[in-house]
Amino acid sequence: MRYRVKCNVVLGIGMLLEGAVMLHADIAAGMEAFRNKDYQKAFREYKAAAEAGQAEAQFDLGVLYAQGFGVRRDLNEAARWYRQAAEQGNAEAEFALGQMYSRGWGTPRDETDALRWFQMANDPNSDGPPTDWAVLDGYGVQQDQKQAAYWYQQAAEHGHAEAEYNLGRLYATGQGVPRDQEEAMRWIRAAATQGYAPALARFGTRYANGDGIAQDHRLAYFWLTLAVLHGDKSVEKLRSAEAAKLSSDVVAATEQAAQNWKPRITPRGKL
């Protein structure tokens, strides 16, 4: 009896592994079909994996419904599949669902739910890379810089560091909002003080170049060092160049200050 139980357990694990392989095969086949513009085949492959509970396939199926690829365009179905994937923590689906709520497509328009899903999409615990809210194509929503700026603003005012940084970028370039370097620095600074690496790097670069702020090589080195400590290695070369402009004592003191620095969480609705 014990042997039979053991065999059944092994058999069960084998069946689970086989099922997992089949699901991944469905997704891979769907991706290949999509690249070849065989949308009907992509729909069949994604649907099989989606109905088996695979979050990535559920998201991909939602995209097909939103765009009308391989199936009649149906935003209600798109929102349904986005939700199933989003509830499993898929970042792309969380973002897409936020877009659907923001426009009232396939679901009643609800700014609170839109913002909630946007924030979840950029949470480190979500499954997948953080999303760029300014890039909207592919989810049944056309690109709209003003709309992107609006949602960045909503999230930034709630203390969302990535939104603060990206809102600063929009103000710096005048995309979706009037160009305003003072506002750009305000939001980039807010994100930097929370320890958001790209903002730390941008802040240090601005001090190094005197871009919209008084040039200060010590502060440039400080913020660039923080960026490196928080995982942004892209500014290593600039950091070394700034260090060369300072005395060894200042470099050592600045590095120690950076090691002791702690991020500040921005209170909601305040800077």
C-alpha cells in the first residue's frame, strides 16, 4: 500500500510537470503564431493555456480581445482576462486593467480602481517588469501623453516614486504637460529622496552638468554614489569623473554620507 501511494505521488508529480510543459508549449506556440500574424492560431493556443490558469496566457488573450486579433474585438472579454491575470499578480495585466478602468472600456470607469491597479503594476512584488504608463499601445488604448501625464500626476501625489520620476521627465520634455524645469526638478527630487535609482542618477547628473540646478560636483558625486548603491550602474563613469574633481578627503566623507543616507517616504499628497 505504501508503495502504491508513493507511485501515485510520483505519477501525480509527473502529470503536473507534463501539464506545465504543455502550458508553456501553448504559450510558446501562441507567441510564434502571433509573430507570424497567424492570429487565429495564436488565439487558440493562448486560450488553452489561459483556461488552464496561466496568467501570462490570460494577459495575452486579453490583448487579442482588446485588439480584435484572431477574434471579434470585445473589450468586456479583454477586461475579464486582464482581471484574471492581474489577480495572479501579472504586472502587465494589472497595468492593462488600470487602463480599462481609466477609460471605462469593458468595465465601468473608476479612477480609484484605475489608480489602484496602476500602483500594483509597478509594485516590486508584481510578476513582471514595472510598466511605463506613458506607453499605452497594445492594451486596447491608444497612446495619449496628456492622459499618461494625468495618471502619473494622480500616482505621484500619492507618493509613488516611479510616477514622480516619470512625471518629472514629462515636465522636462513638455510631453503631455507644459515644459517646466522647476516642476521637473521638484518631482525628480521627490523620487530621489525615496531612493528610486533612476531618479538618484538623474539628480546626480543634473548636479554634474548644472542642468536646471547650480553645478555642484560634491552633490553630484553624492547622488551618483547613491544611484550606484541602489543598483544603477550606468552612472559609474560619470561618478568617477566627478570624484576626480574632488579632494580625497571630500570623496571619503561624501561616500560615508551616502552609506549613512536613508530614503524618506513621501507622505501621501505632500512633498
